[in-house]
Amino acid sequence: MKTGWGAFILCFATWFGEPVQSASPSTSLHPLPRPDRTASATPAATIAAALPLTLPNMRPQLRPASPQEVAAAARATDLPLLGPDISPKPFKRPKALEQQVLFKKRKLRKSSVCGEIEIQGKAVGSVSSRVKACGIKDAVQITSVSGVVLSRPSTMDCGTAIALNKWVDKSVKPTFKRRGPVVELQVAAHYACRTRNNRKGARISEHGKGRAIDISGFKMADGEVVTVLDGWRKNPSQKQLKKVWRGACGPFGTVLGPNSDRYHRDHFHLDTARHRSGPYCR
């Protein structure tokens, strides 16, 4: 019985192929060995023979040492410095140009008032008036502030002149920088012994005390004039005029414009009167 089953199994295996146990490691697939690189590689002598006798220098060239590097190396090695002649420095101004700048500054200082070189004009002393409330104790006549000319010499006290100079420098010039520069202020009124808005029986205006100035426009370097009357409600002047109007509120105690009343529809009224509640700006 056992012999019959063994013969049957052997015949079955022979019929369908070789038994699995018959496969051996010698017949299994495995990767081929790598070729001998040392044998197939090109000899170094052959490569050298194929190259030119002299190879170009492929390395980057070193930059020459700068004067700063030379000085730093001298300090690092405790060597004496080579002197200021190796240090980069601007060319010296021509003597004529230096004298011209000094002469101009000396001239500006001589014609300045109120202790500020940016405020140009002359002292006029006391300004008297028949009206008791009018007059200026130490008056000055201003011709320009911060390099911007006034359309006409304007009389005021130093407090008003300083406020005007600050306003022009910090607000007017920066605001019109791209459009300008501003070269002139259009003066509508300065010192005048009169009542407020020229109304009969009203109080004396700050103009009568030398503490006010009215500005109606701003002239640019190209000749363009931006007026309060035409530009207050029109672009692009509207934004710029409102900006300089706000900029005056602080240096001046009272700032009136077209929004205040019909008397100021064409100019800015600026005065240095001080109010208990702070600057009045409208």
C-alpha cells in the first residue's frame, strides 16, 4: 500500500514538472558580477597625453586689498598706519566756494530778526497809534521765512514771526513739496489798526496789535498760484490747503478759514492770541 502511494506521488510530480526540492542554489537567478573597472578604465597616462601641455588657470583672481583692509591689517599686527593719504575722503571744497557760502550765511545772519536766521527782515521798533488798543512795542518787518518770500513786507511782533516761520517750515513746505516747491506766500493783510472784520463797534482785531497775518495763496516755483478762494473746495488743492490749515493750529492760537464765516472765504487768518481753552481753529 505504501509502495503504491509512493509510486503514485512520483508519477504525479513527474507529470507536472520537477519537484520543488530539486531546485538548488546553483540554478537560481542572481545579479551578474560587475565588470572590472580597473581593467576598463582609461589609464591616467593616456588621459594626460590627450590634455594640452599647459592648462589655463581656472581659479578666480584675488582682488587687490582695499585701503580699509590695509589699515585693518596694520592695526591687527600692531604696525604703524600708512597715513591719511590712503583713506578715502571727499575732495576739499574750492576756496572760492567756501568763501561764497560763508559770505551768504553772514549776510543772512546780518539781515535776520527775532534771533532766527530763517526769519529775514528788519527791526522797525515801536509802532504807535492814536487808538489806545493798537500798536506794537518791538515790531519787525518780515520779508521771508524759511526761504519762502512774503509777497509784501509784513509788520508784526516777533512771536507772530516765529509762529509763521515754524508753520512754513513744518507744514507749508512739506505739503507742497511735490507740487512746488513753495517760493512765495500771498499776504492779504498784516498790521492794521482796525476792528474785527472791519465792523463798527467791534473789538480791536489782533491785526491792530501786530499779532496776525492773513494768507490768501501760495506761489510755486513754476509760477502756479494755489489760492484759498479757488482751491478750498476743488481738487487737487483742497486736500493740500486743508492740511496746511490744520498745520497752523498749534503754532498760532487762532486759525480761521473758509469754513469759519463769509469774511474768511478767500484767506487764512492766523494770529497768536492765546485762549484759555487752547487754540481756536475753524
